[in-house]
Amino acid sequence: MKKNLLMVCLCLLVVMACGEDNDDPEAMAPSGLELNYTLSGSDNVTFTATAQNANYFTFQFGDKENEPITRADNGIVSHTYGAPGKYEVIARAHASSTVFSETSVTVEITLPGGEDDGGDFQIPTTGYSTPESYEGMTLAWKDEFDGDALNESDWTFEMGNGDNGWGNQELQYYQKNNTTVKDGMLIIEARKESQGGYDYTSSRIITKGKKSFKYGRVDIRAALPQGQGIWPALWMLGSNYDDVSWPRCGEIDIMEMVGGEGKDNTVYSTLHWYAESKEIKADYGQSTTLSSGIFADEFHVFSLVWDAEKIVSYVDDKQFFVIDITPDDLSEFHQNFFFIFNVAVGGLWPGSPNATTNFPQRMVVDYVRVFQKEK
């Protein structure tokens, strides 16, 4: 009986050992490692690694030190890239956690998010533009989006889904790789893909703590996305947001569009604040509609002219919104504000995407310029 029990224990130890990595430093390293890949659309890649004497495989999609490791026991893994460029992919075939063989391959990505539209997206080449100077004003700050990456000295990426979908029950997960800088343009892309428990991804960038302004003229040249449930915005929040929260910090929506059939040609400019005398949140906004076409067809310039007396909004230098900010209840609008650029998906105002909504959708920004009166 004792002999039988001993045999059972030995068998259990063998089974347990087979289920764990073999950390024997003298284990034979896998041989014949090969790494191949296939490209789906323009930015999704399936990698397949094969080797002899391999118990499992790991992959790294970028820098060895900073990128997370992905384990794939069958040697097959997919990865979606968020920006054009050349990327080194490292594959390791493991006999154990310490004994492995390694190889790499370089993948070239030409356009992010092109699976649904075949990579046929073209940045508009026509549209309205504004001058680089105004009489009696100086250029306080600008971003022409030169180079091949967002200038993170001026901008910060906000990540995730915020609190209750950023307070609006929005459906997207914001991540860094939905932002591209290419050919002097900022591209923020909304995709239909799963991330962080949500069915859509996009990007949201802010200048909080880096660039903020009180008064002046703001010009933003942009071509907008389109479609039901698509919600692009170019807007500002008071720099004291962390201290007093919203709406007491004040909000200036230079441009918002609630996409959908018959709505892709209309944009809104709105102010939100807290009216102390009435102890309520207050809002005031107006809209403008194109005489022909939609805002995705070509570039338009969304402008804000702001001084101690009023805030005025323009599209292509045509005024459509004005509000007097001299009353005490609008004191929020006499302080510094920072910029927010984003493309939301879904939410209380636009509603959810539907079968008519094509993905990916992109907002393209050519420039943002801030001018202030000469002192």
C-alpha cells in the first residue's frame, strides 16, 4: 500500500512538472525559429512563429525595454498599429523562461485604421484658410503639426473612458495610438475596435498645464469626420478645472458637430458655466449650417474672438455666435483656458453609431493659432 502511494505521488510530481516552465539552464534551446506575418487592411498584422523544441512563444512589438511582452502558446498573435512607420517585432521560442531562441522582423505600416476603408482615405486638398498675422495682434502660440509625432511638450493624451463616458455616456476608449501626425496634419481617428471593455477607440489631446490663454483670437483649420454617433470637438476648459471642477471652471466649445444624415453640415458653438446668482448650471449656444456639402468635404476654419466684453465664434470668418460675458455670473470667462481636441463616439447628445456609420472616421487638423493684442 505504501509503495502504491509513493508511485501516485511520483506521478503527480511528474504531471505538475510538465505543466510548468522548465527553468533548467541546461535545457536545449529551440531550433529552426521562423517568424512570418500577414497584413490585414493597412495596420493589423498576424504574426506566426514556428520552432522545434518550443514550449511556448513570446512577442514584443517595439522597444525591448519598454514594450509589454505578449505570450502565445501556439505561436500566433495579432497586433494593430496606430501610426504609420517601420516597426521591429521580436519573437522568442521558449524551452523555458530562461532558455529561448530569438529572431525579429521589420513591418512597415502605411496608414492607421485602414481595414474598413481599404486605406483609401485622402486628406482634403481644398478649403478655407486664414492669414498668419492680424493687424494689432501678435502670434502667442501655434501648432502647425510638423514632424512625425505630436509635440508632447504642448499636448497631453487623456486615456480611457473617463467617469461615465467623460460625463456623457460616450462609448469610446481613448488611447494614444489613434493620433497621427503626417504631412503637416494632425489626424485623430475613431475606430470600431475593442479596447478596455469598450467597442470603439479614439484619441483626446489637451494642453492643460502646458499652454493656456486668456482673450485673443483662435483659428483652427480642420476637416471633420461624419456619420451617426460621431462627435468631433475643438474646445476649451478653464485652467482652474482641478480646483473648482466643471461647470464652475467654464467651458468654451469653439466647434462641436453631432454627426449623422442631415447633420454632418452643421456645427455648434456653446458656452457652459455656473450662474452663481441662480445657483444653476447655465448654457448658451448657437449653430451654423453650410449652404452646400458637409464639413468632411474640405477644410474649414473655426475661429474664436474673445475679449473682456464678449466671445464671438466664426466659421470661415462668418460670424454665427456671440455672447456678452460682462455679467458677474460669467466671471469664469475672464481667466486662462486650455485646449481639448477629440473625436467621441456615441454619448447622450449624438446617440450611438448604427449600420450607416462607416469606420474609421478621422478629424484632420491643419493648424491651431492663437493671436493676442499687442501690448
